Amino acid sequence: MSVQPNVRARPLAGRRIVITRAREQASRFRRLLEAAGAEVIEMPAIRIAPPESWDPLDAAIARLETFDWVIFTSVNGVESVRRRAALTGEHAVVEMLRRRRVAAIGPATASALEEWGVAPEVVPDEYRAEGLVERLRGVIRADDRVLLPRAAQTRDVLVKELERVGASVTEVPAYRTLPVNEPGAVVRRVVGGRPVDVVTFTSSSTVRHFLGMLSDEDQAALFGDETVVACIGPITADTAREFGLETRIMPSEYTIPTLANAIIDHFVAKKGVR
């Protein structure tokens, strides 16, 4: 379901909001927040990079017909498969995917597949690995062969649970998330001594890499008494808590539009305006 923020009153006017998402993925989030009046500060904590080798993904694409299921857990995974397919015959790969059973972790990933002409059979109501596992239970059979193209070094919940029901899972790295490692001086210059209202995190990797590049002094400068932490979902919030940050804004659905809406709702409620 597409959610459009209520921006009629520009409820974020005067608010400074930090986006830690990868720069190449931040544009939609930025547009939604700016449309509501926010001053958006991009401080990307991660960047999307190719896997160390394309060989495992290329080999998996070449033998798509051997898999019963293909499961996508991010838009990045879809885009990586699509780019590699373009090198060997994209139309043939799309046709092969249409004959497989396809699952997507959430609506953004499903939309990326649909734009490619592939309609996922399974999209969970809860947009994380645990929600996908619940939807797949009773659908995936023992001995089903599953292809899982996703980020390198990802949480292994999905693999473990699929193997628990007897599926054979082939996990291949489709991309990597790497730290940006900008010096703390960049943070201090961007913030400029002015308070920040919200720092947003859209994945556990953004939390780890963003806080990992900040000294204690930088963190103190950025996270003032009135600064609110906004996380896209509970896994990200759990990671933030490990670093001593308590999440005060989290949407009920784990998507960028609903996160933008949750930020808007927070400040509307703070003003007592409805």
C-alpha cells in the first residue's frame, strides 16, 4: 500500500532532520520530508557496492531453472540481479523468473519486481525476515530449492528457518553495504552547532556504521537533549538500543513513506495540532 504523507500544513517547517541512508537511496525519503517543510541533512553512513565477485550470482542466474523459489529481501537485490541479467539476456531471465515462485520481503521490493515484469507470489504483512518466514511456512515444501540473492553478511534468520523446513537454500551475495567513514569534522561542519531535531536510521547497518564513525564528542554534538531517534522498524531500533539510543519514532509498517508519516505525526502531536 502506498502511503502519502499529509503535508498540507508543512508540519516539519523549521525542523532539521538527518538522513543516514546510502546517498543513492535517500532521494525519495528526502523529497517526502522536504515536502513537509523539513531541512534535510544527508549524512550517509553506508554505500552500496558490488559483491567481491559477481561469479556466484552470475552462476545462479545461469541456472535459474533449477530453483523452485527465488526470494528477494531488498530493492538492491532486485536491481543487482536485473543488471547482471542484462548482460546475458534480460528477457530470458524475466521469463524464467515468471515460471518460478517468487517472494519479496515488502512492498518496495515487490514494486521493483513488478516494474521488471515479475509479480511476486508472496509479500508478507510484516516487512522483515521474520514476517517473510511466517508467510512462507506451509508454502515452501521440504526439498524445495530456494535462491536467495541478497547483501553479503546479512542476518541468517531467513536461511536457518527455511532450512528448518527442509528447503535447500542457495545464498549468493548480490551487493555489499560498506561504511562511508567520513571524519567527525564533516559531522560537526554539517551540523554547524545548531540543534538537530531527528536522526533517522533505516537499517541496522546505518546505525552501526554511522555511530562507528563518530567520536563521543561528535555524538554529544549531534544528539542533543531534544534530538529524537527515528527507526524504520524493530530490528533497527534494537540495534540503536545496543548503542544507547532509544527510538521514539517508529512506523507501524516498515517503509520509507510510513517512516516519513510517523515523523510528521510526532511533531503534529507535539504541537497539539490535529
